[in-house]
Amino acid sequence: MFHINSLVLHATARIHHVENFTGPLSIKTVMQGEAFWRTSAGVFGLGPDEFLICNAGDVYSIAIDSPTPVTTCCVFFATGFVERIALDATTPVDAALDDPERDAPALEFLSRLHSGPLTWRVQSLAERCRAESQPSSFEEDFLEIAHDMLHLYGEIQERIARIPAARLSTRKELFRRIERAREYMRYAGRNVSLTESARVAGLSPYHFHRAFSAAHQTTPHAYLTRLRLEIAKERIANGALIADAADGAGFSNPPSFTRLFRLHYGMSPTQFRKIG
């Protein structure tokens, strides 16, 4: 069934292990709890607003070992499904009529950890599949998810283009390295130093800071601060004490945490807890 049809796998388990699976292009999300995927790019523990894309042919493993149930939702695309949509979306309809079997493009750099609304789209499809094995909009849902992936791919290309280097091959290599560091920053979930992030990227602090800031239009420090605030916000929403949530996200100064929280979200942590 894999490779031939596009499908959704939505399951809950306390213990689940799969080793060295080679699958089609897919999107991994976690709806409850925490699951870990290991790919050639590293180990990724997904949060509620994150998703991991694995390209067709990628070898990966998944590990769930939790005292409480963990719910995952993964979308698997039929072989060539997204690539064909990318081809149709980037070429005139005349080309499709003249050469319907033309080669589809490779979607480089999609196979990484991301965050954004695509998580919600995948998980909303899972919720509808729970009540109905194949909702009436099932085929269109896969088209919309593929379209969102292509939008993400376009954003990635824009980030690469912003990196200050003359050669495209150099920009791609720099982007690959800063993404490795960005994923490390997300995984570490604490106040990672610039030197540490640069070391993970295999770059000097100067070149890492310059390339990261150009690609993501924010400094590594500002990116990490926003990430830590998101971690604290999620913990507060899940019932943690404000002080514990702040400390767990690496904020040791409560007044500073409150000021940063208000600056980013327009309300204090206490106000957020009341409306949450």
C-alpha cells in the first residue's frame, strides 16, 4: 500500500519501535506526548507545532517509550505525488500537454524539521479520518497538503538566496550547516551559546551568525529566545507553574521572563494562564 496510494496513519501507543524503515515522502507529527525519529540528519523529538518531513527513500527509525499514551499522525504520499504537483505548478499547461511524462524536480532541503500551520492541516485530516475512513475531501486534502509543502519549499529557496555567498553551491552548503545548528537549538531547548551553535554547524561564530541572520532574518539569539518562550508558553498552557515553566525553558530571571513574554505575546504569563 505504501508508495502506491497516499494515506494517513493515526495511532496511539505507549511503546512502539520501528528500525530502519525506508518509506515514501512523508510528514510526521505528534498530537499528544513525545515521539522520536532518527534519520541521517539526526534525532528529532517533535513538539505540538512541529513536523518532520522525510523524503522518499530516506531511512529512518521511530521510538516511543512512554508511561502515558503518545498519539502520532503521519501522512504518506504515493510515489511522485508531490513532485508531480511541483512540476505542474511551475510549468505552463502547454508543457503538460506536450510532454506529460517530463521529469519532476527534486525538492531539496524539505527533508528536515519544520514548524508552522502544516502541522494543523495534517492533524485535522487525522481527526476527520477517525470518524470516516476516507472523508469526501480526502483527495483534495492531499493536494492542499502538497501545495503547502511547495509553499514551504519556496520559502526555503528564498532563505538560501539571502545567504551572502556568490556561488549557489556555497549558499546551499552554508544553509545545510545552519539548519543542522537550528535543529540542535530546538532539540537542546535551552540557552545554547553562539559558539556552541557555530561548532555544531562547523562554522566560525562570525560566519554562522552572518549566514543564519541572513537566511532567517533574525539573529540566532533572537531565534533561540523565541523558541524558549514558545516552550515556556506551552508548559504554562499545560498547567505548569509559571516559575517552573520559565526555569525549564532556561529563564532564570522571572522579571526578565515576564517582560519578554509580554513583548512577544502582548500579555503577561499570568494573563495568558487565565485565558488559557
